Amino acid sequence: MKKITIAIDGYSSTGKSTLAKRLAKALNYIYVDTGAMYRAVTLFALDHGFVGEEDNIPELIAHLPEMELKFVPNPDSGKSDMYLNGQNVEEEIRSMRVSGQVSKVAAIGEVRTKLVEMQQQMGKDKGIVMDGRDIGTVVFPDAELKLFMTASPEIRATRRYKELLDKEEQVTFEEVLKNVQERDRIDSTRSISPLQKAKDAIEFDNSDMGLEEQFERIYDFSQRVIAKQG
């Protein structure tokens, strides 16, 4: 059966990655978490003092060529972890420290150009599920299946807050909600590849939907799309 490209875009904490991972596994497709790539660049920028209280974006841009980003399978979790310059940074990139700066870094044109090129190379043979902010609009505008995930800011903040508490991070719900809303604002208003629903994408509001129901609906739909390809 012919393989397709599945592009999943949407707001932060809508469960894009969780859904995309499971969908890819069920279809025996490759999964790529583009958010992890932008988070890894952000971690590099934070660790080197290129973003934070004072930003030095030109210096960050100058260091882009030396950054090596790679997904490496983790036999313990059965998933792939993000490696930055040979180091496993999967846990670090999920912190609030990174979340607070990632939208700013993702808005930098040179960063987006570098990562989009990498993402397009990863998906050149199709059979891929990729999630992010501009997959259906920029990375794979010709994807056979495009989804746009959304949910209310309060629902998304609640999900993210629970995740961070499970990791024993010291945060308040108000801090998480503010971060979600600020990321929405930056992602949706940036001049380069803003977060927006592709014209041919299917909008999927999962505010009142459990993980199992989400997966069953989208898996069923993806099977029908794949079957149409012949």
C-alpha cells in the first residue's frame, strides 16, 4: 500500500506529540517531533547565554552550523530521544526553562530555515507522521493528510501543569497558563511561518475528548485517506 505524509499542526499542549507517536506506531510510519528540535536549539541558546535576560540572536545564528540534532531510539522507553551534539537532552528540553523561550527562538528565520530543511529531508520518502506548528503550511504543504489540533488555553494549561508536577517541577497553574497564552501569541503572530491552519487541514478540537477516542477517530480517518491513495 502506498505510504503518505501526515502533518499534524496545532497549539501547544494539545497532545499533538502523543497522538502522532501512537499514530506512527500503528501505521508503522516514522515519527518526527519537530517541537523537540526547536526546544533543543533553545536549550543550546540558553546554556550559552544567547537568550534569556539579554538576547544575542546574531551569536546564536552564528553557532547554528555547529549544532547536530538527532533522534536516537531509546530501548527502555520504546521511543526516540532528542540528542544535541551527542548528548541526550530529552528531559531538559521539556522543562519550563525551555518552554519560556522556545517560541522566541522558533521565530528566528535562520533557525526555521535550518530545521525545515532537516525536516523535509527526513520526510522525503513519505511514510512519516510529523507534528509541529508549520508542517502542513511550510514543511509539507502537499501532505496527503493534514490535521490542526486545538483546545481551550485552560484545558491545555491543566494538561501541561499535571505533566510538570509529575516531573516534580516547582510551578504554579497561573505560570503555566500564562506561558501557554504567551506561546500562542508569539506562535500565531510571528512574521515567519506563523502558526495557522492550512486551508485543507481538518480542525480537531480535543478539549472534551479522551486520548483513546482521539486516537480511534484519527487512526480510522487516516486509514481511509491511505486507502484512497491506492
